[in-house]
Amino acid sequence: MKRFWPVINTSIAAIAGFLTLLGYFIRNLKALKDFIVHGAVILAAFAILVGIANLFMVHLTKIRTRQEGNIYSFLLLTAMIVSLGFGLAFSMDPSGSNPDFMQGLFKSVIFPVETSLLALLAVTLLYASVRLLRTRTDWMSIVFLASAVIGLFTMVPLPFIGEIRILNGLRSFLMDYFVTAGARGILIGISLGVLTTGLRVLLGADRPFGGK
């Protein structure tokens, strides 16, 4: 049976994938496509719950065994329990004002963390560009460093920066052409990679659900 289970799993995944794909082009299969997609969403939701439970148990074990860095595990579990408590309590309130509170809580926690990470990323890129000039001095390294410096100085809300039209125009030129072109190239590459991986899974070349 161990040999047949991967074949059965591959067949089920391929059939479901092809039916979902055909549902976008054939109207008679639209209801079946919606059923499969909704079922996948439900399975993904349960998978997220299992992942959260596993994360909770891992950090709880880390606290019990008093491993190094268990204070961060304690803070994580406390934040999870408090957020879950607020979410359950406010979801049962019929007044309708609770989503605003949860949204404000989300913005007051997630947005500052994301902003801090972006600031660290900008400084890291600038430091990496300086280190790159030490190992490889060419015109591409100089362009990368100049772009990072111009981007940092022009995006920081300083009073004297707004009066320098040359820097603002140069920033707009870099953002409209180089940055946009690079972002679109990365998105196209990601799309092609997802398409190739999806076709390999549908054709059975890759079987992540079969243990290979």
C-alpha cells in the first residue's frame, strides 16, 4: 500500500487541479470549481490552526525546559493569548464597534514592526553596497550605492530635501524606470516559477503530498 498511496494522492491532486483550471474556462464546471476552491480554503484554515497549535506547544516546551531565549517565547505566548481573547470577546459583541478596536490594535502593533523592519532593510542595503565596493569596484556597484543613497535622502521627510528639485526629479526617474522595471521583472520571474511548479505538480513530476 505504501507504493499505491503516492499514486492515489497524485491522481487526486492532478484531477482536482485540472478541474479547477477548466472551471475558469467552462461554465458548466464553475460550480465544481467553486466547491473545490472553498474546500481548499477550509483545509488551509485548519492547517493554519494546526500550525498555531504546534507553535504554541513548541514555545511552551521551551519555557518549561528553560531553554535560552525563553523570555521571547513567553512574550509570544502572552501576545497570542491576549490577541485571541480580545478577538473572541469582540467578535461576540453585537454593537459593531469591536472591528474598529481590533483594526486599531493591529495597526498599533503590526505597522510599527513592519516600518522598523523596512528601516533595517534600508540600512542593510546601504551597508551591503559599501561592502560591495570593497570587493568589486565597477560601475554597477557605484550605481547601486548611488541609488541607495539617493533613495534614502529623498524619501526622508527633511525640510531642505524638498527644496532640491534635482534630487526629487532623480528619485522620480529611478522609481519610475529602474525600480518599476526591477519589480516587474521579479514578479514575472515569480509568476513563471509558480506556473512551472504548478504544471509539474499537476503532471505528477513533483509529488510534495506523496513524501517526495
